[in-house]
Amino acid sequence: MIESRVGDQHDIEFILDAAEQMNAESSWGLSWSRDIGRNYLAWLIDNDTSDILLVERDRVPVAGAFVAASWEFHLQPLCYVCKFWVVKEHRRGDVSNVVVQDILDWARLRNCSHVFTTATAGLSAAEQMLFIRLMKSHGFENVGPVLEANLGGSIDG
């Protein structure tokens, strides 16, 4: 059975385990810090404008997204998908669609005018294309490139 819920403090260690695996899968070569990750997750959970959305299969989290509503200069907030993940074993099923629908529902509930996400995880070309195809199937459109400047970040920090 697939169910959705908002993450809380009790989920932090599990999310850190999953995030560490995702970091290892990425080609960015970024240094990993469990302590910094723990602080970031606690901030997302405690902040009034952000949440961690989790999708569980048989009561085990297998996917999720970090979302934030941002009031910048507009009457309505913008929604940003800060992170999106699906445990590798569950990527070819219906879980991905549930996460995207949860994101859209979350944004609508907060009266966001737009939802923005990027395909910048540094995954394989096939995984990146699957993410883009998934998002487009839910109405997302390509609205411009994402540019990156490497400032010397490495696996050693």
C-alpha cells in the first residue's frame, strides 16, 4: 500500500541514510556531512514555509521531496522543489507519480502560483531523462537552462 505524509523529526536519520546513498550516486563529488544534513532537515521540518514530503510503501519511506514556498515580491508564493528522490528499487513504478502529485497538492494548498524544479542531481543521462519525462507528464515545462559554476567543491570539502 502506498501512502503519503509529511516528514517529522523522527524521520531525520532515515532520510539521512537515503540522502547519503543519493549523494554517492551523484557525479558531483560533493563532501558528505551527516551533521550538516541533520541541521538542514530539522530546519526544513521546523520552518513554516517548507516541508519534507514522504511517500511510503508498506509503511517504509521509499520516496520524497523537500519543498519550500517562497514569498519574494509577489502576492502569491512560488514553490521550489529543493530535493526529489526515489529509492533506486522503486524508480520504475508508481511511487514517482505520487511524489509529484504530492508536490503539486502541497503547492496548491499554499496558493503558490508556480512550482519550479531542476534536473541537476548529477545522475546518469538515463535517470535525468526519466526525471524530466516524469515532471513533464505532470504539466511541467522546460523554461530555461540551469547554469553551474564549479567553485572547487570536492569530495574532501
